[in-house]
Amino acid sequence: MLPTNDVYTDFQGFTALRREASQQSPEAIKQVAKQFESIFVGMMLKSMRDTLPEGGLFNSETERMYRDMFDKQLALNISNGKGIGLAAVIERQLSQQTGVIPVSTMDVEQAVGAPTGAQITPCTGCAPEGAPAEIKSTPWASADEFVDSVWPYAVRAGNELGVWPEVLVAQSALETGWGQHMRRQENGSPSYALFGIKADSRWEGDRVSVSTLEFRDGAMQRERAQFRAYGSVAEAFDDYVDFIQRNPRYQQALAKGYDPQAWASELQQAGYATDPDYADKIERVRQSSAVQMKLSEFKLANNQPIT
């Protein structure tokens, strides 16, 4: 029976885990996946702690030490229970890489939101041949569903632009509120205006007129503007790539594509949006659990470190 880590300081358990994992044991892979998930949960807890103000009666070095110990143990307990779904995804990816059949395929399918028995195609370094069919009409039911739907297109667009896909997903999520505030055309059909690109006289495609908030001279103003509309998510990403590549003012951003934060900052500096906090908002969305979990799956599929 493979020992598990019930306490985060159980280093003997980690040693046994490494030994079993080297033999490609299905049970070891399951436990490794849980450990990865506990690390991720720990990072989430730390990020939440960092948002709290410093100082005060309960912010001594001793208090912080015990709080850190508590958070690490809490992260491990969460992962040893039902978890947050990330362990199931990691288990599936590790099993595919080692040729081991996952212990619980049912859990994997539920974790990614697919119906029982549905075939789940792993994320790879390139978008699949032919655009995958739309999951359902927008708006999407959840942030996770939105990310799963647009991710393959973001990978393809990222490859063409030299940009990490998660920052493109974050930008489209910011512009549409995770698809919940998708601009719709007059007939009620979705416009797929994922990137909020204005439709000026040069645009010959479909348009959608929307009341929007813009920052003018440091003040927020409501304006009526026309935006480019598309027939699908694929068209939206393709036009975004073309728009960025053809516009000289975004060349500096393209030079920083390897750095998601720098990319967003350069977009803002180039005038992509009037919101002075546009880059910071993209970064906050990029750091969300919905995006980071998908990024971890992507990295595992491509044999990249998840941290």
C-alpha cells in the first residue's frame, strides 16, 4: 500500500512517493497529482493572505509562522479530500505520458465538465486541425467553460503572435466578463467580439453597436460605439492576430510576448484601451484559478514545469 502524506512535513512519505512514481505505478501517479494540487492550493492561500494588510496584534513573526504551517496543512487536507479538480486533470496527463491508464476516468471527465463517457482531447502545443465546434451558444455557463472553449484558439493565436495563450484568454475574459456580457447583434446572435476591437471605416465585416464606458481626460464617460462582430470564436481570434500584427503601434508589445505582464502593459501603452488600469485587470484575470488551472494542464501536456 502506497503511503500518503497526511502531514505536510512527512518527508518520508515524499521519499516513498518518488520511489513508487519511478515505477510508473497508477496509485503513485494519483498521489503525485494530489501533491501537485496541494502545492497549487497552497499558492492560492498564500495569494489570499498577501492581500491582507500588514501590522496589528496578530501579525508577529510567530503568528505568521503558525499561520503558514496551518495553510500548508489545510492545502494538503483539501487535496486528500475531494480537492478542487486539478488533481484529476494532472493524473490524466501523467498517465498519458507514462502509458498508464488513469485510476478514475469518471473523476477526470467530471473535473473538465464533460458528460460521462465523452472523449476528452488533451491540450497540445498546437491547436487541433480544424476549429473545434462551439460548445454551446454564448454566454457560457461559467468561467471554466469559457476558458475551456476559447483555449485552443488562444493557443493557435499565441503561436502566431509569440504570446502565451493564457494572457489572450485573460484579455478576452476581461472584455466579455467570462462570456457573460457578450455583445450581441441586433438579431440576438452572439457577436463574438472577444477583444473589443472598434469597427472604423476600414472594417468591412459585421458590426455591433454597444453602449460602452471610456476614459477621457481621466474621467469615465459613457459612449455609443461600434465594434467588430464575428461568426465564431475562431474568427475573433484570427482577426485579433491580424489586427495586432498589421498595426505598427503594437510592435513593441509583440517584442514582449514572452512576458504576459509586459505584453499587457505594452498593449495599454500603445492605446489598445482607454482604461488606465487595463493591464492590471488583465493580470488579475490571468492569475485567476480558472486560467491558472488550464495553464497547468497545458504545461503538463507539453512536459513543462507547472510553476
